[in-house]
Amino acid sequence: MDVGIVGYGVYIPRYRLKIEDIAKVWGADAGRVKQGLLVEEKSVPGPDEDTVTIAVEAARNAMRHARINPQDIGAIYVGSESHPYAVKPTATMVAEAIGATPNLTAADYEFACKAGTAGIQTCMGMVEAGMIKYGMAIGADTAQGAPGDPLEYTAAAGGAAFIIGKNGGETIAAIEGTCSYTTDTPDFWRRDMQPYPRHGGRFTGKPAYFKHVLSAAAALLQQLQLRPQDYSYVVFHQPNGKFPLQAAKELGFSTEQVMPGLLVTKIGNTYSASTLLGLAAILDQAKPGERILAVSYGSGAGSDAISLLVRDAIEEKRNSPKVLDYVNKKIIIDYSTYAKFRRLLVK
């Protein structure tokens, strides 16, 4: 493929809620919960933040990082399962905010937590076909979890934007290939007009997450005739801290290859942004010549695997805020403040 990443940007809200505070409210054993999930705290959107504001901040950071003219953006796709409008696209608001030309195509995507990587694949195809010069794919969410549901411990907020263009002197990572694995596996869903999703409990693990993640990754490795040892880093979707580590082990990757992109322990599961934020954290420290495997997962169910080779231009584009800058810039709140921010209490 003659396509690569030209730039990227991220945004993570500064508010954090500790797992202990959630467990205390519902009378759960905090130590047991933390041990089971390998999550310490989660990011929480402020009262004036939603998927649009998060996507816009990530997009602006991506534009600064890429150093391109916003008028050259030919497509914008925003993947999320928490778009604030049922009928009105988030993508058009992002386009307006970054000063993109009206002569572009834009749409919102929804495929649980893998809609962001689906946007990358769409941009790849359009750039490769010569339809556009640059495309922007965004994964952003303010994830929902019903009070008292196990999802509440991890459902978090964050966003990441990637600009895709032709390989050349400005690309920071070449996309070597991509492969997807998709089935109708109902492990997680939210019906129309319902505020919170439902899930299949343990069913979401083996027949859902692992089947799709392992299948997509293995197929791409076979397609490219590469082995886990050929990669410096690997990042998987992160619903909790255990699943990515187990997936890596089953595929033959080491813990050291996973840890640089494992963010869920500090910010929770950012859903559509999860894999993309992990990839951004890796790119923040990656060096030219290093190879990265990124594998998303979206319930319903599917996985996208993408192989990237870091290029020399990455050293010239270290100007954007880093993922860890956002991770470490935080304000701890209690459950009552969280409930107010998320409007869990109705007057």
C-alpha cells in the first residue's frame, strides 16, 4: 500500500474517578475489582464535554502535528457509540471547527469500539484510489455504563484523530497492510432510545473479543508473512487490563511489546478511542524502522488489524501534546461529582 499516517492528535478529559469510589458506592470489594480488571481509575468527561468537543480537540492537535492545510482534507469520519445527536453528524462539526473546505465527504461511523479504525480503513482506500489527498479518521467516546453495572468501572472518555495520506517525506508511519475479521456475535448492544448498553457478561470474552482479535491479527501476519518478533510494539483494544495481555500472549507477543500502549489501567476503556490512543502513545516514543501492530475490537462483532512501519519523518513531528501529557494531567473527583457530571441524578 502507498498510504501512511501523516499526523495524529489526542485528547483525554482531565477528570478521573477511582475504582475504589465506585466500589464503595455499590458495596463491592475494591481490591477484588481492581485485581480482576487491572484498572485503577477512569477518565470522566466534564459537564461541558461530549464526543464532539473531544473529537474537535483531537482533530486540532492532529492538524498541528501533521502541519498541513485544512483545505486539503477531503474526508472526515468520526467513529463513536456516544454521538450526542441521533440525527446530525459529529463529523460536520469537526470539519467546521478545523477550517476544512466544504468540498469534502463526511460521515459518522458506529461499530461499538472499532469505528475509529474502520474510519482509517475508509481513508486508506480513498487516498489509495486518488479520490482525496488527505483523510481524517477519529475515534472518540464518552462511554456509557449504567450505575451499578460492571461497565461503570471502566466506561471512560477520550479521543484520537489520525490523518491519512500518500506515503512520502511527510508520512510518519507507512501502513503495510490491514485485515478485518467480522461476525454477527451479539456480545454487547444498546437498543434505540435506551440510555445504557447491555452485555453478555463472560460471553464477551472468549467467543467475542478473543476470537475476533486473534483471528484478525493472525490473518494479517500471514498475509504480510511477518512474525511477532518482527514487531517492536503491539496494541489491542483495551476493555480492561487483562484482555490485551492475554491476547498478546496467545499470539506470541511479549508483555514488553504491549506495555507502551496499555493505557486502560490509568484512564479506563475509551471505547472507539481505545486502540487509537494506545497507538498514539506508541508513536509518541517510536523510532524510525520500528514496526507496530494495532488491532481494534468492536462488539457485534469485528476486529481491524493494521500493520505500520515507522518512518524518518516522525522525528521531525514531535510538536503535538503527547498522550501521557493528558494521562498525567488529572483532577480526581468523587462519585457524587461524577454522578452530577454524567447527569445520573434527575431533579
